[in-house]
Amino acid sequence: MADKKIIAIVGATGAQGGGLVRAILADPASGFAARAITRDVTSEKAKALAALGAEVVAANVDDPSSLAKAFAGAHGAFCVTFFWDHFSPEKEMAQAKAMADAAKAAGVQHVVWSTLEDTRRWVPLTDDRMPTLQGKYKVPHFDAKGESDRFFTASGVPTTLLLTSFYWDNFISFGLGPKKGPDGVLGITLPMGDKKLPGIAAEDIGRCAFGVFKQGPALAGKTVGIAGDHLTGAQMAAAMSKAIGQMVRYNEVPPEVYRGFGFPGADDMGNMFQFKRDFNADFCGARSLEASRALNPALQDFETWLSRNAGRIPLE
Ligand SMILES: NC(=O)c1ccc[n+]([C@@H]2O[C@H](COP(=O)([O-])OP(=O)(O)OC[C@H]3O[C@@H](n4cnc5c(N)ncnc54)[C@H](OP(=O)(O)O)[C@@H]3O)[C@@H](O)[C@H]2O)c1
């Protein structure tokens, strides 16, 4: 361990960070070691990472002194925030700043910051094609991440901005799986029109991040977008139908209908999908499948992901 480059990983018991921990541990010859950061080292998930061989340390991104300890001696840091735990862009930005400051203070040589576009660069607040949310955002969970890029850039720590994509795992655990319509036919509902939605297996985000750390300084100061496939709603529904053995239809709805669905964050998600639909060339163009596969040769496309996970998709 002593001679290995330690990567301190925020969100290690979660989707993105967990993928990175497992990617590092699966490649012991790489010269990297995984330091998994969790708020609770005694949780089952934390113990499972320790059993796999990760160093597990306690820190809370709301507590700068704990972050300083968790980043001490690390070569790299993977930084991610948790919008859906609190729905607060301001909190997300404060946490991002705390991580950037801690990385700087600890002398970390390479940060991978898991970010998304600040959509206000495309849709200023004066543009009323979509409502302004929480007073000063169009897509709060995107804008807060994009606005936070500057904390990392200003810190001077060599940072790669990793633009992530929609997790297909949302079809399993985020309530976006197929639902039966009045006619009993399953459908996935997205306000994407006929445009393509870049998607990725959540596990592959961490694997791509590992690819970034392996490339090292060449990718510092760069923005890297990742996706496993770019597919329309109709293409995803067709692939899902084949994988689960029953018809899944694509229900195309307008963004304003989606925003009104009433679940927590429906307005944010409706704006997000509208942004991806209306600026589709930019959004897809920023997420090269070839570059993602170069970082992570095991990258799954949607069909591969379905072949491994279709049985876990709840059919309601
Ligand atoms: N769903 C999507 O399609 C999608 C796509 C792109 C980006 N995103 C973004 O991904 C982010 C979430 O990442 P994820 O899905 O990897 O998260 P996740 O699976 O929900 O896991 C988050 C982990 O972070 C830890 N955590 C939470 N609050 C913490 C705190 N205050 N201090 C330290 N650790 C904390 C928790 O671990 P412990 O309980 O062990 O501390 C938890 O296991 C969100 O900001 C979201 O916007 C999501």
C-alpha cells in the first residue's frame, strides 16, 4: 500500500464512488490503492468495501476537518455531491467548495470532479422556455455542479471535469422503470421527443474515472464526457422489450407535463430532459462513446447492461 498512489473516494458506498473503489481493487497491478470515504465505517456497505481490500475512513463533506484528514497523503481524489439527498443547490456548491479546498490543502495531485453542465449557459434565466427553479436555476442539480467547476479550477489543483450521464440504474431504483398503462402495456415515460439520451451503467462511471486517474496529468485541466450509449426513448423501449420478453412502449410526453408529475424533483427533471432534448447535439457531442470506451474497455452499452440487469427492473 505504502508505495501505491492512494485515491481518496467520496461517495464510496454509493453508485459512482463504489464503481471506482471496485475498479481500483480489481486491478492490483495498476499501482493505485482505494481509500473509501464514508460517514459510517461500521455500515454493511463500508464493511463490504473493507472486506474487498479498501482502506475505509470516516469523513463528512459538511465537515472540512474530517475531509482534510481523509484526503491527507492521497495522490488523487474523486469528488461527487449528493443532490437528491437534500435538493439544495447551495448545499451542493458548499460541499464542492469544501472538497476543492481540502484537496488543495492536502496537496492532492489529481482530482476527478463528477459534474454536469451549468444549463444557464444555454438557457439564461430570462429564457422562459422552461421555468426558473429555486429562484436562480434552470436545472438545479446540473447548474450547481457546473457552477462548482470554478472551485476546482480556482483551487489550482489539477482537475478533470467528468461530465456524467443518466444512469440506466434509474430504471431499477429511481422510480423511472416501466409502468403499466390503462391498457396493461408497460411504458417508459420521458419528455425527450425523438432525441437521443446519453446513458451509462452507474458502475461504469467509476471505471471511467479510474481510466482518468490512470492517464493522469494528460487529462488534468480537461473536461471528459462519458456515456455507454446514445439512444432515443423508442430505441430504449425496444431494447427493454427484447430483454424482458414483454412489450415496453415509449410514452413521449411534453416537458411541461413531466414537470407536473408531482414527485419530488419532477420540475428539475422535466427541465433536465428538456435541456437534453433541445440542445441534443451539444449534450450528446460532449459525451463520446469512443473516448469513454478508451478510458474503460469494459464499458457496457444498453443491450449489454440489460442482459445483466433486466431481471432487476421492477415491472409495475
Ligand atoms: N441518477 C442519475 O442518473 C445521475 C446521473 C448523473 C449524475 N448524478 C448525480 O450523482 C450524484 C450522486 O452520486 P451517487 O449516485 O454515486 O450517490 P449515491 O449512490 O446516492 O451514494 C452517495 C454516497 O455518498 C455518501 N454520502 C452522502 N452524504 C454524504 C456526506 N455528507 N458526506 C460524505 N459522504 C456522504 C453516502 O455514503 P455513507 O452513507 O456511507 O456516508 C452514500 O452512499 C447526485 O448529485 C446526482 O445528481 C446522478
